[in-house]
Amino acid sequence: MNPIEISGTKEVLIFLHGFLSDRTVFAHQVGFFERYFDCRALDLKGFGENADMEYPYSLSDYVTELLYYFEAHGIERAHILAHSFGCRVAVKFAALYPERVSSLVMTGAAGLKPRRGLGYRLKTLRYRIAKRVYKKKEKLEKFFSPDYRALNPVMRESFKLVVNEYTEAYAEQISARTLLIWGEEDSETPLYMAERFQKLIRDCRLFRMEGCGHFCFLDRPRLFNLVAREFLLEDRP
């Protein structure tokens, strides 16, 4: 997984990045938390220095890869701090392997089935009509986001596998203490998703960051780090 490792005898804190990102996005967090934890910022399969992907990964594949990382490095338990797509992995991992997770911090968490407005339904209808009319894939490309169009074929298939698996049922199984830190201006994973996660996860708190978007840990890194630190160190003597 090509991690940034700040090792020692401290409790392990694993960072899981979002889609189209990599481990370096957490530079402000690793630098801050290294005095408290054994920090491991990972490049998930398909990203950063772990970009080579022989076949499309499903969410289960990402979870299995994370479990292998725990086992290969002799990690029995760890705290996990995840963003966006990384939260999909964290949620399913925490549900399936509760004994491995000390606590969760999630920000801009993806994985819940979104509300579908009229605009989305109209776009979907236009795509279905276009699919009947156009035979060449190039003609259909304009219906996809620029980020999706930039992906190679294997990553496109992986993206579809991952985003079509929702995590509500897994969220309900999480027993680890959980903190949600959310940008109030997040348009990718709006605040209502944080509120839904808070209801689904049994021991879950929500901290809202005013004036911040989907990358609130970059918008206001000091505030984010202080809030996360208070939560993560809460049970220490």
C-alpha cells in the first residue's frame, strides 16, 4: 500500500484518502498527529504510488487489502481517519472487523444512497435516450463527469463497482466510537448525509465546520486537527 509511516510504539492511526487523491493529501494531519500516534497514511489501490491495478477493485477488495495491511504489519487494532471514498472502506472494514478498530474519524464520508432531485432524474433520462440513439461510446462521454472521463478503463470499472455499493447496513453494525467532522458547505456529500450517518452509527458525534467544503481538513487544518485530537485522545489516561 506504499504508506507514509511515522512508526514507533504508539497506537496506530491509519489515514484513508478519497477518490482521485492519495496519501499526501493528509500531510497536515500526519505532521500534526505524529507526536501522538504511529501514523500510517496509505495509498489505496489505483492511486498514488499504488496506482497499478490489474483488475477492477470492488469495495470488498479494498477492505481485504486493508486487512492484509494490518496482518502484514502486525497491527492488532488501529484508529482510522478517512475522507470521502476512504470512508466507504473504513465503514465496511469497521463493520466486518470490529476488533480491529479502536475509533473512527470520518469527514465528507461517501457511501450513503443520495437524494435524487429533478435535475438528476432529467440527466438520467437524457442519458438513457442517448444510449439508444448513439452507438459509439465517444458520443456518450459528455454525460459523464470530467473526473470519470479521465479514468482508465480498469479504474472506471472499479469506480462503478464501488459507488454502486451503499454502506447503510454496514454503518448500523459499527461499534467503534465515531466522530464525523463535516464542512457545512460540502456539495459532494451534503450535510444531510452526516446527519444520516449519525443516526445509523450507535456511538457517533458530529462536528460541523462553518464555511468549509468537502475538504474541510484542508480548508481549516488546524481546527480539524484539534477537534480530531480531542476525540482520539479522549480515552487515554
